[in-house]
Amino acid sequence: MTHPNLTGTFSSPAAIAAKQELIELYDHCPIPKGELFAHQGLFINRWQLSRILFLDELYRKIINTHGVVMEFGCRYGQNLALIASLRAMYEPYNLSRKIIGFDTFGGFEGTTKEDGNHDLIHEGSYKTQDLGDQSYDQYLERIMQYHESINPNNHHKKFEIIKGDAGAELKQYLERQKETLVAFAYFDMDIYKPTKECLQLLKKYLVKGAVVAFDELCMAQFPGETQAFMEELDIAQRNLVRSPNGNYVSYIIW
């Protein structure tokens, strides 16, 4: 998840004003709509570009590792779409590289004392916005289907979006899809309970060489993710790599 409500914590008033000006420039962009997608580099800032580079860095590490990709806490789904594009670039004919995204789409569920007391820690925080009578997960399904349609082997559906409590849904998924091996898991749920539950379930399915990435480790605003990480993984035996492309994003190689 990105954290727009933390803008006041990390950005100066000048940076906030600059961002607002960029939004206005985007809203009034004179580039024809049919060409606008080809010019998104005009509006991608350093932070957004660093996220793309980080995902690219991680994806290249799993090209020779067998298994699926899972993201826990996909929210609006940008990472899922970027990973789908990376898959099409690096291994367009790998039919086994399924991408599975888990989210409540209703924001945080099951916050606990381990999550601290920051203003963002409450039930429903980071809820997605629906589109009329269409829920956001349905909208995201269409976005992902578009990416599938323009890439090789588009007659094979290689993604799944799963709505609900991640711990419960992952348990059901693993019972249903007994062939599952995991090569890449991205944890971005921010809070303790679902992060801990999914780590517990996932450990036996992670193949050697798998990448396990975290979005908010060592972040004061979201202590629950770090606590779950410390309880479920022997950190003394793990080399936790911090990416230079972000403040908090990090990963381990299984």
C-alpha cells in the first residue's frame, strides 16, 4: 500500500504544494487521451519510479525459481499489474507463474494492540473506492484481464484476485490448490494479525531461493508488521536486504 495520509509526516509544505500542482497539470493535460499512457513518465516521480525499479530488482531474482507470485495487501493493485508486465517481459511463456493478490478491499480488519496507536491504525483504514455498482476487486479484475489479453499465452488465465481475510483465504487457497509452490511473496498488509497468519501458512510452500519482501519493516507507524516478521522468522539466521530504492522496503532470500 502507498500511504497518502502520511504526506504530512514525511513531506514539507512546499512538497505538498508541488504535488497538488502536478495533480492539476495531470487533470488538464493537453495530450490526447489515446496517447496519454505512452507519456506517463511526465508524471511519475522519484518515489514511484523507485517502486518500479524495486519490483524489477525482485522479479529478476526469481526468474530461475519455480513457483507462483503472491501479494498480501494489494489494495488498488498497482504491484499486481506491474508484476504481470514484468512476467511478460522476462518469461512470457512461463504458464506456471501465476500471480495471486489477497486483500479485504474494505481496509484493515482485525487490528490489535501490536499495531500501535497511530491515527491510521483503525478498522477500515485504506479501504478502496468502488466504481458505482462495481466493487473495486471487480474493476481490478478487468485491469488485470487487459494486461493478460495483450501478452503471450493470453488464453491461459494466470492471475487471481482473492477478496477477504488474507489468513482465512490463503488457508483455503492452499487446501484447494495443492500443487502450489511459492517463488515470490510480497507482504504489504501493514498490520500484525494477517501478516503473522500468512507467514505461518506460507513457510512450508516457499521454495529455496524464493523472495519474501516486506513493505513496512522497521516503520514506527506500523509496528505490527515487524513484530509478526520477528515472531515467525528467525531473524538471526536471515539476511534482510534493504533496497536503496526505498526507505522501508526490504526482502530476504529463502
